[in-house]
Amino acid sequence: MANESSAYGLRPIGLVGAGANTTGTTSYEIASNNTNAIYQHSICVATTAGTIDQAGATSGGTTPALGVLMGVYYQDATQKQPVWLNYWPGSGSVSVDTNYPVTAFVADNPNQLFQVATDATITDRATALTAIFANTSLGTSARTGSTDTGRSNSGLSVSAINTTATLPLRIVGIADEPANSDYTAAGIPMIVRLNAHFNATASRFDSQSTSLTTGL
């Protein structure tokens, strides 16, 4: 039996220590000329330009993550009215009035927990249990998503599960979902937190977190 869900990015589900999950976000800006698509529930990072951009690499990267994108707001230059979307399609796909900022809403609490589906089979529940407290990355889709739904295609990389401290995700549990409990198939819902969070690290930027001029 295949699992019902797979590849939906990092979905906020609660806070470490069973703190109240207010689904709170902080607003940041996306450069109006940013051609990179940033999908809902995908990792975003801070740039030296004071804006946010997509994940530092297709696997999530080592750039400290600011959080995950929940949605955007901008002023449409053609329709002359505000537009709300659950993702940023990229400047080449929308008509933006540059007299107004492109506002991004990011789930950026350093203690935020996320649910993310495995990108492959994890064999059985016993094997999944041994992955708890290990680190991992995303599959090769940290920057991709669906233009139909606006949602991320990110999935937890099973093959990358390791103790390597530089990996972007820390696995802390398994979500209880009967419809997604076939361990022989992709889509097992794992609970993770961001390992290197921008709001919890000492340095402001590393070599990957740069402006749009130099790229990521």
C-alpha cells in the first residue's frame, strides 16, 4: 500500500517542548527582480541585500536557514491591486509594481518543528526509529515545487541520514499518520527541526549566503 502523501516540503507542526503552535510568521522582503521561485514550505535564507531567497543548495545547503516560506504579498503592476500567493513564482512570472515591496511571510522560529515526507522507503519502523536524533538533508528538490499548487516538492533524503553535523535537518520523531505508514514506500512523515538556524547562530552570513548579484 503506497502512502497517500509525499513531497510537500517542511510543514510547520509545532514547537520544541510542546510550545503553543501559533503558526506565527515574520515578514521579510523578496527582491522584486528575483527570478528564483520560492515555494510554500521550502527553506529560505537571508541575503546580504537584506532580502530572502531560496535554499542555499538543492539539498538544503549549509547556509543557515531563516525558516520556511508560508506565502507572499505584492502589488500587481498591471491590475493595480494587491495579490496574495502561497509562493513566489519569480519576477519573470508575475507583474510587480516596484513602488511597493514584495513581502514574504516566513515561519522563522528557531524552535519550530516541521513534518517532512521521506523521499524513499525507510524499510520499516525499527529502521525509522534509528534515524531519530540523526541528521539529514533534503532530496534534490529543495528549490523546486508545483506551479499549480505553489507547494514545495522537498522530501527528506533517506540516503543522506547520518551523524554529520553540517547537514541541514535534525530528525526528532515520526508523525503518527495511519494513511502514511507504509515504511516500504516513500512518504513516511518524519518530524525535523532546522539544524543551523539563522536566528540561532553566531555569524550573520556564511560563504553561500550572498546577494542576488553574486548568486547563491
